[in-house]
Amino acid sequence: MTLGSLGIVHFLPLLDETRKWSDRKKVISVPLFPGYLFVHIPRTVESRLTVQKVPGVVNFVGNHNGPLAIPVSELDSVRIILSRGSGCSPHPFLLAGARVRIVGGPLVGIEGTFIRHGGQSKLVISVEMIQRSVSVNVAASDVEPVSQNAARAPQSPPHALPMHRA
């Protein structure tokens, strides 16, 4: 039983990647968003149950009230990008205000707060003790979210002031 055989409209955004083995290279299609498949179904319990019975389906994205609809405009944008072969690649979701680390360019390793100002992405570094900050323009592709669970121990610079711990 598959979604297609059940007449359910679905969308699995795929990217072509070249994988290299010791004896060959091969182009394979991989999900753009691993673990996610988008379906267009009526908002009925019966429709949800039909989808959930398909092997490999775990659950719907949602909250305590149930499944939530993904805006069609967002999925249409993904479709357009993929159809035009514009060389896209997955990127961590960056929310303004999130703690991020620079992973590319001359500032590799610096952590700060990600903000957007107009059309620009910036990294804000704050010195809490004196309540002052500095911002630097960064390419969004050069930063990654800092995991709350895998926070690195801060490195003490020379002549560091004692840190206030909350």
C-alpha cells in the first residue's frame, strides 16, 4: 500500500547527490528534508488514519490540537527552486534571536545571536557585564545553530573578566 495507490496527493522534495564508493560514483536522489513527506488531504480523522496506515508513516507535524497545515506557498517555493535546478542544498533553520556559531569564513568558531536587519544577516556578540554589543554581517550559509544539548565549554580569552553566572 502506497500513498499514490490510495490516490493521496503527496510531495517528497528530492535532491540529486553524487555519492562516491571505492569503485564508482553514482548520482542518487535523497530527501531534501529527511524524515518528512508532505500530503494534501482533507482535514478528517478518516483521511489521517488512511495516511497513518501506510508503512513508513510515523505521524503528522502538529501540536496538542492535532496536525497543522504547512502553508502551500512555502511548498510551492520549494517546488520552484527544485524544478529550476538552481543548486540548492539543505540548510539549518535559522530563527532571528537564535544562538549560532560561524562555520565558514574568517570568523570560524565565533558564537553569537543571529539577527536579520533589512535584507542582511548579522551576528551579534554581546559583552553582558558591560551591557554592550557589536554586530557583524555574516552570510546565513556560514552559520549553524548552536545545540542547547551540545554547548561547548567557553574558552577563556587572556585577561577575561570574571563571568557572572545566573
